[in-house]
Amino acid sequence: MESGTRTIILVIELAALFFAVTVAVQLFQARFGSERLRRWIGGRPAVAALKGIALGFVTPFCTFTAVPMVIGLRQARVPAAGYVAFIVAAPVLDPVLFGALVLIAGAQTAAIYAAIAFVGAFGLAMIAERVNLDRRLPPADQLITTTTCGSECASGTSQWRGLRAELPAAAGAARSLLVGMAPILIAGIALSLAIEALVPPSVTERLTAANPSLSIPIAAALGTPLYVSTALFVPLADALSTSGVGIGAIVALTIAGAGANLPEFVILSKLARPRIIATFFAYVFGVAVVGGFVTQAVVG
């Protein structure tokens, strides 16, 4: 009963946040136009990637709520480097998660974690631009059937009619996207809670502590199916730290859990082909393992 209530509450919270973010993105496009958004987040690939990382840091969304922003960036034809950097950085460079890591593992470890996450997001953004990822994804307009100003937003010729006049269209676009995403949103949340119940901190602690030489890749592998929200991360990382598990394993688990997890896989399946998502997961897993070993070598 408690698990069911928690699932319902989490679904309502995330659905409300998802809806609000979509409305905000649609209103932003109607007010400023896609041309201005492209100028703000676009530019040369390296510049777009840096802007995407900065946007991800100041908007600490989980993957679920980052999706409307990514769709908005793609609708505005922002370069792939910009939106890929954003969707990687938003959950991993969460300031709250960073602060929790400072308290649990120390400022030096948190700084190394942030540097590795930054390099990982930037590197994947450059790869996405190199392989022309945008042409390998379905058009963003297929996900939102109603928009505030359609092609006028892209051309920059839309006329802002005021919040009261624009809000119904923005709400309609948000409702369209939420309806399309609702089944996978619910599935992702249910999967997240089920995994959290089946893999308590004691299991992770026991597996990593029993295999010291393999603790970092094991932690990264265990982090992949977990949806590492701050609420889960704090007791998990604290339990690992208290039991003497190396700091590298904690960093690996954090990067893998925040940056690539099964609930994220479920929702990203709406935006990209399985092969692209699998490549993304393999990349984040690799960054998590490398980051764990680097942290262990410097701090441990």
C-alpha cells in the first residue's frame, strides 16, 4: 500500500513538473522565437556544448523533466552538441547532488566528480555533432502536435500576444506531449521504484565491498539500473562510505546512476532508436568507470 501511494505521488509530481516545463518552453519560444534561442544556445559545436552544459547546470532537471527542454531545443534547430550536452549535464551536474557529494565525500572528490562529468558531457556533445545525430533522430514536431506559433517561431516572425492569449496554446502543446509520454513516464517511475526496492543500499554495499579490485565497474554496473535521485543517493552513498567502500566506487555509481539508468532508457526510447540509446549508455558507463578510477587514484 505504501509503495502504491508513493508511486502515485511521484507520478503526479513528475507529471506536473513535466507539464510546467513544457508550458514554459513553449511560452519562451512564442515570446522570443526560435532564432533567438538558436543564438543563445547555438554557435560553433564547442560553444553550443558549453552553453548546453551551463543550461543543464542552472536547470537541474532529472531526465524525465529535461525531455521537454530537449524537444524545444530541437524544434528551434539548436545544434546537436547543445541539446546533447544539456541532457547529459542536467541530471549529473545537479547542484543538490553535488552538494550532497561534498558533505559525504569531501570537496576534492566533488570537484573531481564535476570535472569528469563536465568532460564527459562535452565529449559526447562533440561526438553527437561529428556523427550528425540530428539526422538520425525523428523530427521533434512529431512529438508535439500542437505548438504556440508553429513555423512562425522558427522564422522569428511571430508576434507575442501576451501571456493570457498565448497560455492556452502552450498548455495544449504541453498536454499533447504529456499524453504521448504518459505511458512511458509511468513505466519509468514504476521501474525505478521496483529496482530501488529490489536493490537496497545493503546489496550494493555487500557486492562492492566483497570485490575491492572490481568495486568500481561493479558500482557503475549497479548504478545503471538505479534512478539516482538525491533522495536515494544520500543514504546509498553514506552507507557505502561508512562501510569503507572506496571513493572511486561512489563516484562511479553516482555518474552511472544519474547519467544513464533504466528508467531513463524507457523515456528516451520515445526520442531515439535503441542503437543510439545503447551507445549513449555505453559511453556514460565508460565515463563512470574512468571517473571512478581517476578519483580513486587522486583521492584514495
